[in-house]
Amino acid sequence: MLARSTNTLALSPDGENLVYLVRRGGIEQLYRRPMDRHEATPILGTENAYAPFFSPDGKWVGFFADGKLKKVALAGGTPLSICEATQSRGASWAPDNSIVFATASDARLWRVSASGGAPEALTKLDSRAGDKTHSWPEILPDGKVVVFTVGTESGRNRIAALRLSTGERRILVEGGTRPHYSATGHLLYAGAEGILAVPFDPKTLALAGSPRAILEPVLQFAVSRDGLLVYAPTSSQAGDFTLVWVDRKGNARPLTDARHAYFGPRLSPDGKRLAVGIRTHPTNSDIWVYDLERGALTRLTFDETSSWPVWTRDGKRIAFSSSRTGDQNLFWKSADGSGPEERLTTSNN
């Protein structure tokens, strides 16, 4: 599997069908695999598709392609266009036949009829709370609440819940992204420790207890209504590397046993720390700092779009590239992780 979006797979609500993106012969297309079989078959008309998601009854698959939000019957047929939409940041199909979706071209959540029409803005950014983006929505089974990711000016993602009937919004999780709900009564989401689960009451929008890590960091995951989870491990796409020291004679020794999709390592001026990018998907990455003396790896950014770190000469800050605000721009942050990121450039390039 390979795709431009973090969503390259979707699991039907009943857990009986998996749809995922495949590249063969330079062509990307959605494939369907019944979970009780090993064979997968292409879904015709889904060339250039990405970010698939299911209708509540599991009979339709929504997806993005060619600058549009589309749908196709799982049993086969001609894909139908729903509305204009580019650069998906997730979508979810509600029981009332509406679709809530997010794009990189607009920071809010949008809602549109699955039969087609003009999308309407569903959320507003709360500048007082530091909102920058709303993305990765999932509508709960009763269709009354949507949970989603809030990207913030500090770079630390939050998970929020929005009650559709009243507009009530509540922050559920600090430091999490891509929420999913399981009928086991848990909210599942991606965090720094991997995939976490926490008991959640969808009626009161309240968490009960502390989150528990159930999986190490993965590229992506999908959850059925009854709690079946399918995931792509990091090593299958992003690479499986370790950091090594190499002396002047070419002799290499491991710097750490921890294996991730490392890239762009940069030593601090005093040689005691290493700033490095770690990919969780071909298009997603964050900056981490490895303390060479303590052997500790600490996450510095949390927006999934940060890369290519560079130290300032005094070793107090790390500059990096990020597209958290849309176009790729330069930011910097204190190397010890304190304080928010500061934007250094405003450019379309």
C-alpha cells in the first residue's frame, strides 16, 4: 500500500470488508478484500483515489480523487461525484446520509449530503483556544456527535467532541489525533506512545479512567463498530531503521536499539543531543530529540508535518519545516520542548 494520505485503508462498520489503496504499474486504485478471504479485487473507477471511508450500512465507499469527494457502491458500479474537495484530512459518513469531511485547503470541518450538493461549514476555529485546524472527523454511531482532531498554534494536537444538535464542543484529549470510537465503549486515538484506548461515554462526552497503550506507533489504523482493529505497522511503509555512529574509518556501531523511520539527523553544537525526523507515514513526520548521554528519545513537535531540523548555534532552539498552517514554512522551538513553536516565515514556497 502506498498513498498521499494517512487514510489508505478503511474497515466496514460490521468488520466484514477491508478497502485499501494499492499501487500497481504506477496506478493507484482502491481494492476490496472480504475479511474471510485472502484475495482482494480492484474497485473499478477508483483510479487516483485516496482516503476511503464506508457508509454506515457498509454498502458504499466514499473517497477523494481528482479534486472531488466521490462515492461508489461496494458491489460495483460507476463512481458518483458528491462535491469539490481537495487534499483530504479525513471524512466520516453519518446515519442521516450526510458526510463530514476536512481538507487541507480549509481549516474547518464541512458537511455535505452524500447525494450531492454544496458543502456547509460545520465548525469554526476558536482563536482564543489556539485552534489552527480541524481534521480527521468521525461521527459516532448515533449520528449526534462528531469527534475530531484540533491542530493548535502550539503544535500539540487535541481531540474534541462536537454535539451536532447544540454546537457544544468539549476537549477530550490533549496530545492525540485521529480518533475512532469502538462499541466496546472506548475512544481510540494515536498519541506519542502509539495507539491508545480510553473508556468513553458518548452520551455524556466524558472519559472514564486513564488511556492505555494498545499498540506501538503505527502508520495508520481503522476500527469497526464492534472493536475489530486493522493497522499498518510502521516498518511496512515508512522504513525500519536505527541510528548509528560511523567513525572516520567507516566502522559503524548502533547509537540506539530503537527502530523508527529516522531521517535528517542533526547533532547539537555541543554534541550531546541529536535532533531527528521520524516518519509515521510517507507524508507524516515529527521532530524528536535524542539525548546521547541519557539514551532518551523525546518528541518535540506534534503536528505530523514537521521535518528537517537544524540547531541554532547556541543549541537552545531547533528550526524546522512544517506545513501545519497549509503551505510549507519555517518554524523554530526551544530544544527542551518548552513553549510554543514560533513561525519564522510566511510564504507560498
